[in-house]
Amino acid sequence: MKTLLTVVWAFAAAWTVQAAGELEDAVLHGETDKARAIDYKPGEMMTFTLQLQGVKSIPPDTYFISWTRTGDDGKVEKGKSPASLTEPLVIKTKLDQPGFVRIEASIVDKNGKGYRKSFRGNPNTPEGKKALNAWERKDKRVFFDGGAGVEPETLQSVPEPKDFDAFWARRRARLAKVPLEAEKTELKNYSKNSNVYAVSIKCAGPRPSTGYLTVPKKPGKYPVKVSFHGYGHSYPNKGHVVSPISGSGDAIYFNFSPHGYELGREPEYYDEFFRSICSGGRTFGFDDKQNADPENSYFSGYTYRIMRALEWLKTLPEWDGKNLIVSGGSMGGMQSVWAAGLDKDVSLARPSIPWCCDIGGRDTLKRLISSWYIHETPALRYYDPVNLAKRISKNCKVEITRAGLGDYCCPPSGVAILFNNIPGPKKINWVQGSTHGYVPPEKHQAFSVTGNGWTD
């Protein structure tokens, strides 16, 4: 067994497409010596074991594991070792402070060029073309991206604004001045079990609160379930843009439009809409000048629309009056936390890989994050999910359904702070080797942490 302790190689992997070969079914499995990879103490040695799986044989001296260690301490270590089917690669490191370490590793050739899997289907058939389209969206490397944590239960962000609650009280008062009125347009032939409506609700801010509503046809009282979408620019029915859902007939569903755009319009409308909401030479929400003022931030209208949607949904006569459930992933996870923090009637929140946690302290505290992130401003601390999490009702259950130990679009440090700040029953599901959009296909380290009387 090969052991590397702070072995440093100056290495830059240049990615290239390799011919189909021995590693087409391979995965690079990684795990830590502790079953719960967040149970380390400051200065305690962490041992990562990386093993190539799904391969029967490889030529000697052909493939290597190139790896990089980074972390919330700012330290960087690099190394490269021959890939072996019999001798796992062991990397040892430590962190002297609360936070997280990240290990990125991938298979490269002797020249440092990364191995990439190739599509082996037949794109000349409709099924094959569909499979090829799905394939193009996948990460084709053979890689591991994961990590370990030191006392994440002690992590906190920078202090929240002193007038945090007063700020939100002013916004609620502003919203209350707008009549709680909605236009519902029924959509025919979408569901046998539910009536489906396009909804536009009057709201404070630049646009109304919009989305698609499904209400069971069978008379009765039902829970309300609100789904929030991730970040993206795309057309209706493709990706992140809200589209009609049929409904199963067992609950009231609301498919929330984060932007408040008109529903059911032509593609050109959405093209122009997304161009119109970009500013400062950046995509929506990323304009530093806009984010210098909490009232001008793109998140301002966003949160008005969430509060107004929940307020209106609670007026539906079919609601059972007790079950108000919110869920979403990435930016949708952030919205789920916002919803629960801004409405005390939310009974269950299920955010996944929640975005922008610790947005108020990421630059100040110098924790590890990917290059694609919204820069910190004091104004954004009003919208930081870790601060709104403190306002979630103690009667609301919150389950963070996935937190990736290799996800630095939504870094584990920020998600850990979010979990720490939830006052009621809570659960977080940590996944080793999981990035923002990837979960290892092989059996991998996964564990849950609960608190405040959580019961499944």
C-alpha cells in the first residue's frame, strides 16, 4: 500500500479525449478512515484511501492518480502516483482549525492528460440520440472529489446585521400594502386527478409572483407542497424554467417561478426576459453594484415573491391548514430555507445542496469555494440562508437531503453553518465524493446527522 504524506508535485492536468479503453466502466472510489468524515479534531490525522474500481486489468505504468489537497486553511498539497488495482492510494493530511479539507483526484496518463470516457451508444436511433444528449451533460472523468471536516458543529458565519429583523418587518409591511389578489387561468387536459392553473399573484417588487398550481379534483383538505427551482437560463419545459405539472391528486402542488415572468409565452419572450435581468456585465444576481444595496439586489424581488406565494397558498380552501411543505435543490434549496425562515407556517423544508450559505462571510472568512460564486457584500447578509435559518419555526422540520463533501458550488462549510443554525428538528445527509451535480454510482460513504429531537 502506497502512502503519501504531503508529497508535493507541480502538476497541471490538461484534459483530452481518450480512445475507448480499459477505464470505460471505472470509478475512482474514495473514503476516509472514519465512517463519519466530519468527526475529526483539530490537528488529527485524516486518512483518505482512493481505489480504482470497475476495472479488470490495466497496462502497467499507463495510468496515474493525480491529486490535490486544498482546505479552509488555505494550504495546498499535490501529488501523483501510479494507478493500481491492488494497492490503494493513501493520502494523509490534517486541518488545525474547524472547517473542511477537500481532496480532488483524477486518472491521467503519463503525460498528465486526463482520461475521459467515450460514448458507446448508437446516436443514429432516437433512443441513442437521447442517450447521447444525456451523456454530454455528464462528467466524463474518472475522478474523486470529496473531503473531511473538523468540528463543523462549531462553525459560524460573520455576525448578522443588527437591524436584521427590522429590515424584514419593513418588507412585510410593504408587501401587506399590496392587495392579496391572484389571476388563475385553468389549463385543460393536463391531469386526470387534478385541476391545473397558471397563477399570477399581485406582489411588491418589480413583478408578480407566478407559478403553476394543481389542486386535486376530489373534494377534501390537502397538504400544500411548493417546489423551487435551481439557477439557470432556459426555456419552458427545458431545465430550470417552471412548467406545468400534472399533480398526483394527493396534495396541492405549486411549481414556483422564481423570476415572476409570464407563463406560457413564446421562446423569444424568455430569451429577452433573461437578457433583461442581467446587469453589470454578469448573469442575474451576480452584479456587485446591485448587491451593495439590499433593496436593489435581485434577491429583493425574489423574496417578496416567495412570501406572497406562501401567503396566497394558505388562503386556498382546499389546504388542510397544517401541512405546508417546501423543497428544492441548489438555488431551489436556498429558496426553501428562505421560505421556511420567512413564513412560520412552513411545517417541513427539504433543501438539497442549498446555495449561497455563508454568502455574508465567504470573502471575509476566506473559506474554500469554487470560482463561480456571488461576491460577499454586507447587504447580502440580509438574504444569507444561514441567518434566515435562525428564524425558522421550532415546529418546522428541516432535512438537508444532500450535502456533498466535494461540492464547492455550495461548500460544506456553509451548509454546516446552515444546519447549526436551524432551531427545530433537523437532519443533514452528508455524501462522500458528491459534487454539486454528481453522486458516486458505486457504494460510497454516506451518513446522516440529526438534532433537536428529529424523528424519521
